[in-house]
Amino acid sequence: MNRYPLWKNLMIGLVLLWGLIYTLPNFYGEVPAVQLSSAKATLRLDTAAASDRVANALKDAGIEHDGIFSDAGSVRARFASTDIQLRAKDVIERAFNPDAEDPSYVVALNLLPASPAWLTAIHALPMYLGLDLRGGVHFLLEVDMPGALTKRLDSTTGDLRTLMRDKNVRHAGISREGNTVVIRFRDAAQRDAGRRAIQDSSNDLQLSERDAGADDLRLVATLTPQAQQTMRDFAIKQNITTLHNRINELGVAEPVIQQQGADRIVVQLPGVQDVAKAKDILGRTATLEVRMVDDTPGALEAALGGSIPFGTELYSERGGGPLLVRKQVVLTGDRLTDAQPGFDGQTNEPAVHLTLDAAGARIFRDVTRESVGKRMAILLIEKGKGEVVTAPVIRTEIGGGRVQISGRMTTTEANDVALLLRAGSLAAPMEIIEERTVGPSLGADNISKGFHSTLWGFIAIAVFMCLYYALFGIVSSIALAANLLLLVALLSLLQATLTLPGIAAMALTLGMAIDANVLINERIREELRNGSSPQAAIAAGYERAWNTILDSNVTSLIAGIALLVFGSGPVRGFAVVHCLGILTSMFSAILVSRMLINFIYGRRRKIDSLSIGQVWKPDSN
Amino acid sequence: MEFFRIKKDIPFMRHSLVFNAISFATFLLAVFFIATRGLHLSVEFTGGTLVEVTYAEAQQLEPIRSALAADGNTDILVQHFGSARDVLIRLPNRDDVDSNGIADRVMATLHKMDTPAPELRRVEFVGPQVGKELASDGAMALLLVIIGIVVYLALRFEWRLGVATIIANLHDVIIILGFFAFFQWEFSLAVLAATLAVLGYSVNESVVIFDRVRETFRKKRGYTTEQVVDHAITSTISRTVITHGSTQMMVLSMLIFGGETLFYFSLALTIGICFGIYSSVLVASPLAIWLGMKREQFVKVKKEKEEAVV
């Protein structure tokens, strides 16, 4: 009667085997590695080609590596020791960045898991350690949405002024008042004309009329809720993109940049200790400039020959050759309000649509009128170094502030260009509202403290269980170990961030999980005390304890889920492990321990007694 | 080994009034301390900057205090953290100073002092926006736990048991807070997590007992409600002590090996576990009886078939 069917034993065995495999990577530790990634927003790393180049460079230098891996944006090579790692870094640095003054790639020292390739291939990775365990910097940034709204309305005010002039509508002044734009008119006919003009040009504005007197008629424009939402989404996405580009240049191995809530961004930089530099880089703006290209025949050749004509500079075009650009700046990125990828209305070719504010549009119209047929260059200037993002030919005079760049472009290219143009500046100012720095020595201390707490607690419980419940205690301890194994495997699989509170939750969950086995063992003793046969006592013990175990775990789970939903930072790290631990404990305390007991006692027809410690009976005394 | 050799059911319920009086008195004391002394909230809740540094040798605090004060900082808290070599500096957020650079300025000041330069262990800066949110999120989490547990117990057992359990265990939470207020221990996010985890955990205890109560009601027909509860508590007391003892062993291990960060976390758990046993065994059950728990609520009365006998 105390036998599990074969499929059940197999299933439990398979789950345990799975747990063992996914826990394995945690035992291998880490090896030194060198990571290569792109340093510039304008450069995309071709990982396959880069891997070959890294391999060749190392081979030429006679340095042995333990494997080269690549993912979406980086190539990593593992090495046997830190000495070799440092030499390899120099070699790779020289191979990829011939000009040390202007590096195109970031070559960073990193640590990679030392687990064998077959484990990595099935995505069995070590647990992902939080910043409090490995050291690093954590920032929580808040995007200033009211600021972004004000900026947007200011540019709208300028746009409306241009619009009124273009449509010959006479007004008595346009100004921003709080979160609205107010346009004054002297008579109702002009106001109607103004309203029509606005409605024809944009559907982002909501209009209402307000009169302050017979000759002071007003039209009040506010952004529609949809337009505001779009603006918020756009602002946060653009800020994240910009942060990505800037953090790349810090050479951080695995940065985390994520949106949190409606208007916040989390930035985590593992291993970075220099907070001041990190803050400096996060706060810096790259700038965008529009200049004219010098197409004078022979000038470019002369410049390449070493004599750059007066008033011009030599730049290289993204993915193209050199370009001679005039020093005089036509427009700066401040005038650009938006850049989106899209398609040409007539030819259906991929294109990038730019929107300029009113002042920018006026300048642009004047410049384009005089320079039809010439090329203009759009430069992105980062770290004091400029690069031409794109250099289109001006086909016609462009008024109204809507510019389209098209031709010789794929959809991906259009996307890239739009993103780069937007990256020129942050959409809205940001403020650091939370900062946490953990030194590497504290991180290592935290790991060892957490590990020792769990270890000694576990040993204490196991020793006690074995003494008090004899063989059943050993089985309970094995079940508890299985619980730990499965929990670690699950955390490794999910790559959930493990923090010190997470380790505390692991210890606490183990301490609580033993409850299920105590319940079962006490029930079996009680059944024996009441005179049941050993086999019947086992069956009844497990069966009756099940309901209680379920109820008590559900209540713990309710508390865990509440912490998960409302907790942030350390509390969430605690809650994730706590909830997962409750689930694995149900499996191991009931199924694994029952399977073992069945193997030990289930096959025997007749058992005299169970090895569950002393069972004291009141009437025998 | 068998710790508990109990021949007869222990008449716990005879003394239920005493238990509840003790419990009520502790509760009032806890509320009194929370009200008068208040909680010593960590930087996470209040906002501010916290800098932890470690020196190569034991370091006097007074020079650090005066150096920082000379720099124009006010309301600084400088204390040892764990050992005489580790120093913790806490500064509040101020409206007139850009709080973003405080940590850098503190480090600069410490480097300028005559003592050997310290190593930076940890910086925590929390802006004023975050603290308030954390407090309200904590309250929401507590509310969700209360509602969740009452609803679950009401569905699974009886609403009376749900209400009795939650009252008994909420008073544990207040008592933990009372301890933290009385000793002015630092109340951090980790302590909040421990408090809520312990709430879920001590509810287990009540669940195990009420599970027995339900079973006993069904099995022993002649017992009064008090006798049923006494029997349930007596027959689970061995499990209660062993389980809590085991959990406490783990917590004790954290208390000893976990260092400063886990110290208050495990302290909150220890208090919670001790009072959890008391309240869920000796307070929740009498409350359930007073709320009118009866056999009929657990045993489905079978309708007897009325057949005409000819």
C-alpha cells in the first residue's frame, strides 16, 4: 500500500535531476574574461566577425583562451588566469582600437561563469547576484515629466505663432500660461479662422474658448490626454536610449537600465566604484548639429592630403567615407523636437521624419532655399568628437519644420538614424532620487555571512531531526536538502536577482519548511500511539498531514505575494525567494520524503516497528 | 526521544481570561511605546544619506563628527557599525543643499583628515520622494495580507476563526513594533519584510490548531467546545514546539553569523516567533470561542430521512 507507481517515482527523480543540473553552475565559480562591446552609438558590433578577429588577434599574440562567446551586443573571451586576462586585454585593445585617442570599442575586464559549455548551452547559469553581493552602483532616476510638458508647450507656442502668420490670421498675442497656451484675438471671425487653422494642422491640441471682454477673445489650447501620454512614453524611452549610449562608454560589463513605474528609470552598474564619474557621464548631453557640406571640387582631396581648407573640418560619415564639413553651425539639436522612422509618402521608401520647432523651421527654410542641390550634414557630437550620422542632398526648399530624409536607406537604417538623432539630447531632465553604492569587500562579506547563516542553521536542524526522529529524521533532512537544491535551481533558471535579504529568505524558508515534515512525523507517531500498524500509520500520517500543510503554506504564500506586489528593492528580493521556497518545500517535504519512505518500508510485507524515534504510549507507563 | 508525555488534555481554556489579559497588557504597552518613543526609521523611510566606511585600525568617532560639522553638515549621526573599525555616518536630506553630492563630500572630508584614509563600504542615498511611498506601500502590503488571510480562513474554515486568527497575529505585529520602539532599534525595509513574513508564519500555527479543532469536533461527539480546543492544542503542542524550535535554530544562526545587516531582521523574527506561538495558541482559540464557535459550524448535520412508518 505504501508504493508509488513507477511514473511518480520517475517524475520525482527527473525533477531532482533537473534541480541538480541547474544548481551545478553555482559550484564552478567564475573565471576572468575580457568583454568587447561598441563604444559608440553609431557603431553596431558585428559579433560573428568580431569573434573571429578576437580569436585571430589572440592567436597572433600567442595567448590561449578558454572559449569565445558572443551575445547580441558583445563578445567575451575567457582566460585561465588574471595575468593572461590582462595581457589579452591589451592585445584586443590594440587590435580593435588602433587610435587610442578615439576608441571605437570598449574592452572591459569581466568575470564569466566557469561552468562547462554544455551547461551554458542549456541555459544553466549561476544565480544572478544583486549589487549588495557583488558590489557596484545603483541609481534610481526620476524623469521630470512636468518639465517635459513645459518644454513641449513652449515649442507649441512657437509653432502656433508661425502657423498664425502662415495662414494670415491676426492675433493679439500667444503665450503659455501654466499648462495651457492662450491665444488672444480681437474679433470672433479671426478666432474662428485661427481655430480652423489649428485643427487642420494638428490633432494633439484641445481647444476651448474663453472671453475676458468684448474685444479680448481668447482661445485656450491644452494637450489632449493621448498626446500627453505619448509624450511621457516618448520621453522615458528616449531617456533610456540616451542612458544606454552613455553607459556604454563606461565599459561596464553588464549594466541594467530599466523602466520602473511610469516615470522612473533604474540604472545598475555592477563593479563600478567611481560614483562621481558615473554620475558625470549619466548627466552629460551629447549634442546634435546641422552643418553644410563643402562640395567644392578638389577640396576633399586636398583635405585628405593634409591641407584642410579654411573654415571647414574633416569628419567621417557613419558607414561611409570622409566628408568635408563647414565649421559654421546651421542648427543645433535643441531645435529638433522629434525624429521618427517611417516611409516616404510617394515612393514608399524607408525614411526618417524630423520635426523642428518654429525658430528651427524658419532657419531651415532660409538655408534650404539658398542651397538646393547641395548636401547638408547632421553631426552627433559625443565626448567632444563628432560623427556624421547622415548627409542628405537638399532637393527643394523645406518650410513648415517638417523634414524628411530618404533614399538609399533600409528600414533598419531609418530606425538607427532616428534613434541617433533623438539621442542627441535627453527628452526631459532627470533627477537621481535614490543611490546605493556597495564596495566589493562588503559584497564578498555579505555572501559569506549569508552562506554561513544558512549552512549552520541547516546543520543544526538536520542534526536535531536525525536525533529526534531517527530514520524518519534522516529522510526529512534529505527532503530539506532537496528543497534547497530545487530552490537554487529555480533561482538559477529564472535568473532572479539574489540579494542578501534573498539569502535570508532562503534560510528562513528552510526553517519554515521543516514544519511539514514535523507535522507528518508527529502524525505517524500519533497513529502508532493509537495502535495502528506501521504501514497504516505511514499512509494515514501523510494523508492527514496533507490538508494542514496545504493550509499553512497557503497563508504563508499570501503574505509572500503581498510583499512581492507592494515591495520594492530589498523587500522584493526577499519575497521572490520566499514565495518560490514555499512552492519547492511543498514538493520536497511531501513527495520526496514519501518516495524515500516508500523505498525503505513500502516493499516489505511485514514491519515490526518504524524507526521514528521513541513512541511513548500513555497506557504503557 | 520524546519530549512530550502528556497523559491528559491540558485545560488551557480554563485560564483563557488570564492569557488574554496578559496579551492585552503587552499590547497596550507596545502601543504606548510606539506612541511615545516612535520608531527609529532607517534612511530608506526617512530619506537621507548613509555612508559606511571601514578603517584599517580602530577609529575614534569624535574627530569625524567635528570634521563633518566643520564642513557645514548638521544633524549628523556618526556611530560604530559592528566593530570599532567600521563607521556609519547618517545625514538627513536638506532643502538648501543638493543632496546628490553629499556622499562624495563626506568622503572628501574623511580623506582630508589626519587619520589614514578609510575604504568606502556602502553609500545609500534616498530622496524625499521615495520614503513616503515605501511607508504607504508597507501599509498596503499589510492590508493585503490581512484581507487575504481572513478571506482564505473564512472560505476554508469559518469566518470566526479567520477573524480570531488575524486579531491574535496582528497584535504580534504591534508587539514587534513595540520592541523596536522601546529599544530604538533601527526599523528598516528588511525588518518590515520580516514582520510580514512572521505574520504569515504565525497564522500557520493557528491553522494547524484549527485544523485539529475541526477534526476533533467531527470525531469526539461528547466534548464541549472548550474540551475540543484543549484536546486540539494538547495533541499539537509537540509539533508546535519542535517546528518553532527548528525555525528558531535557523534564525539564531542568522543572528550569530548574519552580521549587522541581518541582525535586526532576525531579531524581529525571534520576537515574532516567540509571541507568535503564544498568541496563536493561547489568544486566538479563546477569541474564536468568544466569537461563538460551535460544533454545528464544522459538522454537517445530515438531514434525517422522514419516512412514514406504516
